[in-house]
Amino acid sequence: MNIEQLLEKQRKYFRSGETLPVNFRIKNLIKLYKCIRKYEDDINIALEKDLGKCQFEAFTCETGLVLMELNYMIRHTPAYASKHRIYTPIGQCIGSGYKKSVPYGNVLVMSPWNYPFLLTMEPVSDAIAAGNTIIVKPSAYAPATGDIIEKIIKECFNEEYIAVVRGGRAENAELLKQKFDMIFFTGSQAVGKEVLRCAAEHITPVVLELGGKSPCVVDSTARIKTAARRIVYGKFLNCGQTCVVPDYVICHTSVKDKLVEEICNQIKVQFGENPLENPEYGRIINEKHFNRVCNLIDKNKVVFGGQTNSEKLKIAPTVMDNVTWDDAVMQEEIFGPVLPILTFDSYDELYELFANKPKPLGFYIFSEDRKSVNMTIERCAFGGGCVNDTIMQIAINSFGFGGVGESGMGSYHGKAGFNAFSHEKSIHKKVTWFDFPVRYSPHNKVFKFLSHLYLR
């Protein structure tokens, strides 16, 4: 069946109203939850094949988060899908108003390769909860995970309800030619722009989860040892292939040497003396990205790491010091295990700097100065972030997760995810036993009365 026929089949199924009852949605969320638990070992194996992820990382950063989102939606979908009374102004007092969230209809979920299970199945869970039919397009760069995703979807659902389309650029292009009711895309800014262009042809609403160079600020009041431990965890998780990873550290000049020393110590503590031989340390997704990241490393500025293994596509956790904004590593999102260190002297300098940079998806600040933290959060534009930690904002269901400007549009997770795949209708319901005559013609006498009333 070609893509056009598949989409028409899903349109017909959605028009039947089958996906609308809340009980239907809950039943299918539970079905998906049970199936994921059933194939948990297979998911782990697939993630190890594609990205070298260990079992712990596969669960805590992918499968576990999907199961948590499914649990959240199973509990909250009845409330989110119900009517919500709203205030009615006095001029409309002989009536009532409410809001009702309804599904968009036929949605497309396009997912990336860096968290191939999480970033496919989490938006799928939200789309199911909202009552849509779904076409899922996993990344071709993570084929083993794509296989298990396809297996789970086919076992749980008929293709008229939820279907998987496999393939590469040709299939992506064909999907984007079609008219969907909503598109959810996670990936690079370059591809995100193409998705937005194609969606504009049909005036299709989109959610874009992109990325960017997320800064990590460390000021002179920060607890350096704690900051270093949490920066190393966040930066080198999944070999730095995380959209909200701290892309670079910009620290106060007075603490730079101490911070660099502690970051290097923490890399040894968390990954051992030889990270390339550590079975819990992953790899770069493919040769193309391996070579790209290697080309960003300036060996003259490496103060720790820098070792590579081209056969295993592994790059050791690498720290670069004395980096400038003109260096190659600062010209693009790194998306790899390379941590540049820059410095600043004052917060005013930081505010001016960030005002002229693209808006990042994440923002991290380590500081014990509450006033500076609050001022920085107010003055700097970014999607979301942490104070005295890194990347943990993505693990909280009650937080909406999304970017702003160059880092994306729209958000999801929890209620934000339900809303992302829904349209909220506003309904005004009027009684029929009474009718205000003043709104009907002729208006002359009424207008004079109202004018006199308001001008007194």
C-alpha cells in the first residue's frame, strides 16, 4: 500500500469516530504499555546495536521515560478530554460556555536517531491520548530500533489506526507532500525548515523539536565539584548526542581553572581511565557524524581526551580549553562528546552575548546567587533548562518540553503533549426560553439609551 492510500485509509477510519471515545484511547494506551514491557529486552538490544547504549541508559533515558508518559496519559486523559466550564461575561449571562479538546485527526510523527525509541513512542503516546490516527516515520539511521518500533506498532494496532512507514529521504519527501492535519517533527534545524515549508503548502499546524547550542553558565559562586559532576553527566550522556545537551560551558574567569580540573577528574570517575573501552559508554551513530565531530576538535586546545576509534565509531569525552567564538567547534551544534570551555567576566557581558545568539533549546546555570539566577532566566531566551543541574527538565511529565525561535515551536510531555495533538474548541451555549431584543434592529432608541448610560 502506498503512502497516499494509507493516509486515505486512516482518514476514513478517523471519520468513523472510532478513536474519539476516551475508553478507546485508554485501552490502546494500556495495550501499548504492556507490549513495550513485553519487548523490553529486544528494545535494549536494538539501542545497543544502533548507538551502543547500555541497558541502564536504554531504560532510564528511553524505555522508562516512554512507560512513564504512558502511565501519565492513562491517568489523566479522562480529565484532559472532558469539557471545562469557562467564565461567561454578564452580557451573555443567559447562557454558558465551555472548552472541549478534540483531536486534530490524521497526524504524522517524524522521529530522529539519537533517542530513536523515546522520541518516537512518547509523541505517539500523546497522539493516542488525544484521539488521533497516526503515521509514524522512524529515522533510517537507527534501523534496529526502527525494526522493534514497527514490530510493536503492528502487534498493537491496525494500520488504519497507527502505521509505520520506513525508509529514508525519498519516503520523507513523499510523506511531506501529503496533507496531514498535524505534523510532529524532532530533528535538525535544516530538516525542520523543510518540514515547515512543506506544511505551509497545506497550512498544516506543526510542532518542531529542534536543538541548538545550549549554554551552561558557571559563575563565581557555584559549587564547582557538584557543577562538574552534573555537567559531565549531561554532556556525555549518549556521547553528547542529545538535543538539550550542554553544548558548551561559559564560566566566570575566576573559577575557570578549578572547573576544568574538576571536569577532567569527573570524566575519569564516571567513565574510567579509558572510556573507549568502557562498555557503558556509547558510540557515534554513523561514520558521517563521527567524521564531522572529529573535525570540530582542535588538538592544540584539547586538555583532556581527544582519543578516537574509527572502527567502533567512538570518541572519548573531550575537553577543549581557551576556546573562542571563532573556533570551528562554536560554529555549529556539536552533537558529540566534545566540551568547549569559554569564559566571561560579568553578567551584563553574558546578557549582551546571548541576545545576539540563536535561541537555544536548553539553558543551564550553576550559581548560589539567587538574584543573578532569576535575572538571567528573565533576560535570556531559551526553551527550558535547569538551575544547578543539566538536562533533567526533560524527565518531568508535568513540564512542557519545547523550543523557541531557532530551537523549535510548540511543546509536549504530559498535558502539553495532549494539547499539542488537540484543538481546543470554545463553545457558547444559549438558552432558548429568553432572548435579549436589544441586539436586533432597529437600534436607534437602544443606541441613544446606551450612549447616555455610558457617557454619564
